Amino acid sequence: MNTNKTINKINTINLGIVAHVDAGKTTVTENLLYHGHVIDKIGKVDNGDTQTDTMELEKARGITIKASAISFNYKDVKINILDTPGHIDFISEVERSLSVLDGAVLVVSAVEGVQSQTKVLFNTLKKLNIPTIIFINKLDRIGANANRVYKEIRKLLSDKAVLMQTCVNEASKDVKVIDSFDSAELFNRLLDVLSELDEEILNEYLVKEYVNKELIIKKVSLYSSEGLIYPVFIGSAGLNIGTDLLLNKILNYFSINNNNGNELSGVVFKIERTASNEKKAYVRMFGGEVNVRDVIRINDETLEKVKKISSLENGRSLDGKKISCGDIGIIHGISCMKIGTVIGKKSDKLRHVSLARPTLKTKISLADGEDNHKLYMALLNLSDEDPLLELETDDSNGDIYINLFGEVQKEIIYSVLKAQYGLNIQYSNNQTIYKETVCGIGNAMMYEGQKLNMFHATVGIKVEPLERGAGLHYKSNVTTGFLPKSFQNAIEEAVFETCKYGLYGWELTDMEVTLVDSQYNSVESTPSDFRNLTPMVLMEAIDNAKTMLLEPINEFELSVPEYAISKSMFDLKMMGAEFDSPNLVGDDYVLNGLIPVENSKDYQIKIASYTEGKGIFITKFSGYRNTVFDESKICKRSVINPLNKKEYIMYKLNVIRN
């Protein structure tokens, strides 16, 4: 088994290209590949001939749906690029990419400027301390204004953003980029930012009133690599202007990754399938290396032999022998690998990020009414690629449900199932995803031999509420000396499985479940007895405590011009938002607070309309809060309810017989 061994190190940068939708990030990626001599011609999204939008659906729609990985070598450094989706419905793809990055290029349109998605992405990059270069794109487009967008970046993103270039002939095909050192205004701005961070620069500035250019370049590189300043470059990827310099600055401003760790450590961040349905796991190595024929430990439990590896090399995926420390590669055919699977030891360099959670639940079925088995198998593959789909089936009638972010994702799944699997599907019963929690303390107990207990087990359970955001907790007051560990494990597994459905059909949260008593029959008891009995006892305890509904809420930040603040506050109150008093920031008012997801799905479009595009509405999933119950919010259970003990036992008897 591969544990510790001497490895050959390579110099790598794992680079993310992120942006709001339609900022031109895929074209920026094409430019980088062109300057890295991977391609001879820069592809166009509109023509469907880009390197990273490989799905037919991406080519047809002109948008990135799946994060894609591609690699090239430049000046003795291997650069692995992750081109990520820009649409908010595919934010989970972005999350998984951010977790393995060494640096990022945030692309902003010189026409549209900073958008809601731009700020969400930047705030996350900043929180994770991912070094970031900002690239203002589309300087050639009518309405482009780099200075206006730079001011927005400083105001809305960070005052540590430093513009490194200026331009002439903006908003035309004749646009030309000029170095910042030729502009006194930009040069002084750069000195101001560096002086706040560096005493050497400050002393040079105060004593000599002159700072050496080479020293400035050195300091910009240092603080950029530490994520303390954000260099801003400008250009037009569509005209191949400014992207050659951007590529060189990526090497200068990001730390070259040549990890020293020899202990095996990696993570799976992306899953794909081949035409023959073989699983492909994209792995970022933080330490050690994985070789073909190595036996590796997965999630600190399973041992698996690596039979095939693909390497990312100069725009192609090729058969490889190993994935080296710091690099990204593909391991084929290990079925137990999922997104988040840890190889070897879990690295403290792995970043944990959660930008959003799905808030829409929908029933999905074949339009022609055929058996759903083929659909289920296809969705099983899709849920491997995106675990947040949270595929579930109804035990009583075979209905299938998935969780989604929004309408665009629904359309994409519809198209993927039709194009790749030949399935014509339909959606129904769309619902916002609520949750439940108990109102008070509830207890229940069932003894072996008691009426309606056909299992060789005794279980007593108490449930009680926890504060909002605490999640679901389980503890046992029964020692393993009194109840063997295998029985205890069976009870715990059953608790978490049963809590997926409360009294109103929604997942239970913010609750503590305690095993208060349990007994077993040393001759006949098995773990299955405890696994089967626990749901009846737990649901009885929950029913005794009763439950309340919780609605999903977002944190929000709303920035609008002064003339729109009254209307905005009225709208927010009508949508059930909670917010603080507005703050005047520059010429705009900014409001922060919490708002129900259900009531605010399309509010950004409305804001853009009444502020002429000047208003920005940024939301981030925040959790759940109490809400008023009504019948429309009930979710039909997809499994037998253990509260109906007779029906549950009949179901279990049938399962046991089968």
C-alpha cells in the first residue's frame, strides 16, 4: 500500500477561472491555452469550438454547465485550469473546484461590471484566502468602461484591488492596453496600497519620495501570492488583447505548487462517466503520489487497487502512470469513489466551502408513463456527478424526487436525460424544501415481546429541540458494556435514516436524539432487530414532541441608489425579510438581513428593472427559521411511516420474506 515514499516533484499551479454568467471566462481560458501553445486557434463560445465546453449541450447553449479541467505547460510550470460555470444554478460545480485551487482569475465584464454572482464568488475566494487576479474583459465592446468597473471593484469587492493597466480607444476594436507604471495616478494608487502593508515600501516612499520599480514588482508578487492584494488587469479575450500578459502574471503572482509532503493525501472533487459507464474520478493530490497498481486507502476505511490513471497533458487526457504531489489527474473504475472521497490522509490544505444548497424539490418521471427503472439508473449516475441532487424514491409507488437549484438546472437535466439516455421526462409537484424540528421533549419505549414488536430488541429514545443551525445530534446513554457496539451502531444508523422524514414529510434538524435504554437477547438478537425497531420508537417520540416547519432563508445584501431605497425597503418587508437600518456607502444605500428563499427567487431581475441595472442583490444560503404551517407545505413521504406500526411491520415482513 502506498503510504510514504520518495516522490518526484513537479511545479504546478491549479488555477480556477470564475465569473458571473456571460463575462467571457471560457474565452479567457481559450486565450490562455493559445498562449500556452495547446491550440493553434482561439475557439469561440458562439461557434461551439472551445476546448472546455465539451458537452453538446454547452455548445448549443453557449454556457458552461460542468466544471472542466485542462492542462498545459508554460515556462517549466504545469498549469491545470478549471473552467467553472457562471450561472448560479450550477454553483455546486464551482464549490467543488474552489476546494482544490492554488489561485483564481475572476473575470468581470467591462460592460456589465460587478454583478451579484461576482461578489458571491469574490467573497468566497477572499474567505478561503485563494490568491486572486481580477481580469476586466470585453474592453472592445460598446459601453465598456474599465475605470467605472474598477471603481465598482474597489467599492463592492475590495479596496486592496490595484489596477495594473490603463487603456486607450476603449469600446472599440482599436483598444490598446498601457502598463500602470506609465500612469502617475495608477502608480500612486499602487504605492498607497503597498505602503499600508509593507514598512519597507512606506519608508522608501516617505524618506526618498521615490520607490524602485523592481522593488514594487517584487512586493506586488509577494502580497498577491498571499491573497492580501488583488491585481487588476484589463483586456479583450475576444480580440486576444491583454491575455498574454495575464498568463505571465499568473506565474509571477501565484505561488508555484511544489508540495513537499510525501504522505499520501488527495481528494476527489469531480466525477464523470465514460461512454461505457465507467466512473472517472478527478483527484487533486496534496501529498505523496498515486501510481498504477498501487493499493490506496479510501476514506480511511477501504483498500482499493488503482488499475488505470489518466494524466492531463497539454490539452488532452492521456493514459498515465501516476498522479504526482500537487497535480490533478483521473483515476478510473473505482466504483466506491464519490465527490469528497479522501485518498490516504485528509489534508489540512483542503478548503471547505458551501456557497448554496438546493431549495427546490421536484418529482421527476418518464413522460410516456413507462417504468421508472431506466430513469432511476440514469439519475443515479447524475447524482454521482452532483450529490446535491439527493435522489430519493417512494417505496410505495416508485416515484422519484430530486433537489434542484432552479429552472435552468431543470432544463439542463431534461436535455441531458434526453440526449445521453434517450429518456423523455417531465417534472411535477415542485416544492420549496422545508425542514422540521421538534417543538418540545418526547419519549418512547418498546420492549421485546411487547405487542407490535416482532423484533428481538428493546429500545427507549428521547428527543429534544436544539438551537437553530445546530443540525441533528445523536448520543447514547447506554454503555457498550450493556449493549454491544454492533447493536449500538445499528440504532445510530437507523436514527439518521429515519430523521430524513418528519411528521410533515420533511427532514428533521436542530434536534438531539438520545438512546436512553436498550436491552438485547443474547441468543436471538441481531443488529437488524435494532435497525428495524428503532424507527417505530423514534417516530413515536417525535410524534409525542410534535414538530414545527422551518423555511429556508438566505442572507442578503442589497445595494441600491438613494432614489430606490424606499421602494426596496417596502419590497423586502412584503417578502418577509428581516434587515438592519440602511447604511450609506458612497452614493448607494446598503441593506443587510435575512429573507425567505421562496419569496425572493426573482427579485434580482425586479431590482435591475427599477434601478436601471444599478442595484445589486446578493444572497447566500443561511439556514432555516420557523415558519407558519399550511397544508400546501406538507411533503408526501416516499417511505413507509413507522408511526403506522401495523403497516410498517407488514412492510418489514414482506422485505424479510423477499
